[in-house]
Amino acid sequence: MSARSQDTQASSAWYAPWTWYAAAGADGEPREDGRTPAEAVRDEALAREELVGARNEVSAGPGSGPGNSGSDPAKPSASAVPASSGPALTPSASASAPFGAASTPSGNASIPSGSGTGRASLNPIQNTIATNLPGWSAFFTSRTLAAKRITEGERDENGMEVMDVPEDAEDEAGGEARLQVATATKEKTKQAAVSRMGEVTTASEQTTTTTTTTTTTAAAERKLGKDDKKADKNRASSKNRSGRSSPASPRPAPPNLVLPAWHDTFSVPPRSVVPSAPPTVLQRTVRLVSSFLSKDDAGKRAGRKGKERARTSDPEVLEHLGKALPRTFEAMGELPPDGDVLRGCRRVVVIGIHGWFPGAVMRSVFGEPTGTSTKFATMMCQALDVFQEKHSVKLEKVTVCPLEGEGTIEKRVEKLYEGLTSNKEWMEDLHNADAIFVACHSQGSIVSAHLLDRLIQDKHIRTSRLADVLGSASAAVTSAGGSVHAPRPPQRVCCLALCGIHLGPLRYLSSSSVLQPYFQYFESAAARQLFEFQNTESEVSKNYVAALRRVLDHGTKMVYIASLNDQVVPIYSGIFTAAHHPLILRALYIDGDAYHSSDFLTNLLVLLTRILNAGLSDSGLAMHLSEATAGTLNGIGHSTAYEELEVYSLAVDYLFMTNQGLEEHPELTVEPFSASAEQNDYEIPWRLRDLIADARVHDLFGGAFADLRDAFPHWQPKSAILRDVKRKLQPIQRLTVSAPGSLPHSLRPSKL
């Protein structure tokens, strides 16, 4: 082997990092020859020291001066030092390597070559073995070699090793502990290296070495700081990925509401007011005389403008307002002494009638309908159970009659009537029942009115009017000397209609270019028939109104519930705003996920419902505001109302806790309506003004309108439709509340 190749082999030992790991045990165990690893390293270092000394002598011999440009080829080169028989010592890239390994006694990294020889530079690491032997001994005997070794892992584009941060909590704890140990080891090694560098550095180089050490220390500290931040960041991201971090407590969902509440309807005027007894003959005479004596005052009142005169409320008129409206037995002071709020009712029949079911195409997309007749009947039974538990009463028997059948209105009425009358057990319980509940949804609201009308006409249901007829006949037979059985008391009947299609679906559904082809070609005739209720002059609508009129004339109580975010039926259709009768009770179902009870528009619609429940008109304002709250077509507002138990409890309380009113009921009246007629939303401020201008509305609900006025500036609608509605309702801010019976200043007629 040539001298140059031997020199190259000796210097290239630096590039063979794996050779010395096997020779130097990291755990200090004795070798085969009885020497400890530290002793073996010491002996090998001494041998290399002798070789370095011999090489220096050769370099200082003859022919090595600066003036000699040639070299004797017979003389061995300094680079031709035979390779050590021991293992080649190569420091690891670990942070535990001595920082002073790069320094030489002369401050240079290599030995100057002789003249003209071109000898290769000595390995700077090998040159420091003699000058820094304790440092290398500490390095090779350190346990960090066993704890952490260089491995061929994944590396990034810059050649840096990439390590995966463990996601497990235990791995995170172990990683943090290892990071702390490594940091402490680095700090100790750094201080020891700086100390050793000061010992081996000459006086002439102390300043340079100190500056270099300070710079190296600052760089090391910055690197350690970056590593710590990166480790913290990785641990945080690892927690987020693994989901180990404790999530924030979820905010409770807002509750669903059925408004107006019971006390807002029956504990406030006019239903809470008990009219005084009718005047006697003497009282009527005194009033007649007083009217003649006050002709002058009457003439002054006649000189006022018509609207102003109409707005001035009469206390006597307000006292007798809504006299035909049902009132609670508690308000009338007619609570039963034994606490039996059922008032002798022991047997109840519950009839469930489902709505229109979509065709196979829609069912394949949205799934099977959940609003079945059994669902409605079961929910009504649950409401009865709650009522019994609340008032400590007990029913003897509750019969559930879920009626199934699809098709158009006429076909469904026929199917359901046949299904009910063909069941002998159901019919027997129906005849013996003290109270009858009907729970229906959507199209079932129309079907239920026709079914009740037919049951009443066929004498399957005893009503108060039929009881009066039978009582008169029994009295006539008894006076003639005959004997008849005493007629049974009339049955109490209540119908709960959820999201009823009384005035048809939403307007845009009938004019949508996307939906109309579907209803025309894919759906049945029953679906197309629903749009005929958008016009009160259609044949199906007239038949429905006629049947409903006869049912109400027989004392049946109706409860209409509309869903605020219904995507199919608007509010004005769900609560049937065009119909007027004392026995109709209305309410709104408010989905807590869709609307909040503090929303301005929600409170306004609830107030309009209260006005309708008081027997007054809403001036058509609900019709203009309904479609602004409609849900999206793929929403669930049409199907969530029947999941709320409170809507069924409202019907139960209405039947058992209220009377039939204090006077003869007027006939049902229905205002003309057509969804195809052009609707001008700019009528909203005028209809609002017309509503507040009513003296009865002002006296009964003036405080509620004042609350709405104060809440209006805080209303922040999100959608463009609601923002447009807000602009049209801004005149409510000009409302000034005055004493009952006087005209609000903002509502006085203009002089123009």
C-alpha cells in the first residue's frame, strides 16, 4: 500500500462512524482482555500520541524548510503514517460531543505540509485526542450513546431528520421527560466544553475563542429554544388530532316553545273579565233617561271625525268584549268542590289522522314519513297522562283509534269513516265516551273536519245541540204520559290541527318552475288538490268551510297550531287567520333551533295570535309577515310541531279547563282569500297603523306594542328578506303609549 493511500485511509477514519461503536462499549462493561472501555481508549490514545510525535519529527527534519521545493521520493511522507491497529475514533453528531474537538494547540485545523509534497491535511479530530484526552474519555464512556444513537430515519428536503411526535398521552409524558433530560445534558456538556476550550486555548487566541464560544453558546441556546417551542407546538397539535384535550362544555339548546302561553290568553282581558249580570228593567230605564239628558254631549261626539270617534273606547263595550269566548272555570269561580277538573269525564276516545304522504320519489329521497296516525294518537295519550298526574285525577279508559288511508279529501273521508265504523269495539267506546279528541296534521286537518261532520250528522257523536233536541223530545213524550230514558249528557269534542292546510301551501310553491312539473307529472291528485285551498272560492275550500261551520255550531273546540319555520304551510294558513269563531284557539310552535323567543318578529307574530284569540282582527298583518319566516324547502319545520308534547297538552287543557262561553256563538265567518292575488308588502306599515288604531287593540295590548317598540332597535335580522321587513316595520318606533281609552298622539289623523 502506498504512503498516500495509507495516509488517506488514516484520515478517512473520520468518515467511518460505525467502526468505533463496536469497540467502545457505552455501558462500561469489561472487554475480553480485561480492560475497561475507558482503559482501552486511553491506551489507543497514547499510541496515537506517539504516532503524532513521530510524524512531527519527520516534518521538522532536513528538506522540510520553506526553501526546499522538492521532496525525496525515498523518504516517507508525513501522510504515510500507518493506520492505527485500534479502531478509528470518530465523534458522533450527538450533542454530547466535546466542543473543543475542533481546536489544536496552534490554533489551526491541520498541520502545514512540507515543501512541494502536497501532503493531505491531518484529521482535526485525531489531532485533539492528545490535547483533550479527558473530554474524549468522558464522551465514549457516556451513557447517552446507549440512550440515543444515530439512525437512518426519514429526512426532509434539507437533510434534517424528521421525528414523529407521539399522540398517546403516555408517549407525550415520556417525550417531555426525554426533552428535559436532553436539554439538561446539552447545558452541562456546553459548560464543560467551554471550560475545556479555555484550558487548551493559547493566550494569544483567548479573545477569539471567547467570542466564538459566546456566539456558539447563543446559537445553541436559540436552537434549544426553537426546539422547545416546536415540541410544545407539536404536542398541542397532537392533542388536537387525537382529541385528548378536554372539549368545552356544549351550550344547552334553546327550548321549543308554544306561544302564546296559557296565562297570556286566559289570565288577561278579555277572557279573564267576567261580565256583570244583565241589567234589570229599572237599570235599563235609568240608562234610557240618562241618554236623553246627555244629548248635547252626544252632539259634540257626533261632530268629531269618524275615525277619531271610532277609536274612543267605551268601558262598557270592553267589558262585554269577547263574551262568547270560552273562559277558564277558575276565572268564572266555578271550580268543583271535590277538585275533579274532569267534571265527570271518565272515558276518552282519541282519534289520530295523518296528513298527506308524498309519493315514492320523494320518499326515496327524504325517507318514510314519521307523522303517522298512531304517532298523533299516542302523543295525545301522553298529554292525557300528564294532565291526570298534574291534577290528581284518573280516567277509567282511553281508547286509541289511529285511522289510516291516503288519497284525495273525499276518498280519505270515505276510507276513514268506513275504517272507524267497521270496528265494533271502537264504535262502542265512541258511543260511551265522555270526551273525544282528534289529533291531525296537514291535510288531515281538512279530513278531520269532514269526518267529524259526518259522525255528528249520523248521530255517532252527541253534541250540545243534539242533546237539546233530544231533551225537548223527551219532555214532550213525558208530558203526553209516556216514559222515556233520560238523555245522556253531550260529549265534549276537541280537534287539534297541526300545520293545517286551511288556506293552502306557501304561495311560491304553486308558481315554482321547479316544483310544479314534479307535482304535475310525478305526484298524485291528492298533492295537486292541496293548492286548490289557496283560493277560498274553490269547490274543495267551500265544502271544507261548510263542514267546519256545522262542526263549530255543535260546540266542537278547534285548536290550530302553526310552525314558525314551516317550509310548506305558512303561518296564516296554519292558524287559519281568515276564519273567525269564538271556539277557535290559535298558537305558534317555535323551534328553539330556528328562532329565539327574544326575536322581534317572533314576538310580533305571537302578539298577532293573541289579538286573534281575543276575537279581534289582525288587519291581515300576519298574512304579509308569514312567508318571511318560512323555512327552506329541505327543512323540517313542517314535521317538528307534532313532536312537541306541549301542543297536545294545550288541547287537553282547552277542553277540560274552559267552558263554552257565556252567550250564543255566532256563525263561522271566513274572509275571502286568494294566494294568486298580487300581494303588496308595502301595505305592512299601513296595516300596522290600522291595527294599532283600533281602540280595543290599544286598550288590551297597548303595553305589548310598547314593548315591541322598545325592542325594535335591538332587532338585527340576518337575511335580506327579514331586513326588508324591518324597514317596513320601522313606523312602530313612532308609537307613543297613552292612557287606556285615549288616542295615541302618533295615531291621530293627519291634517292633510
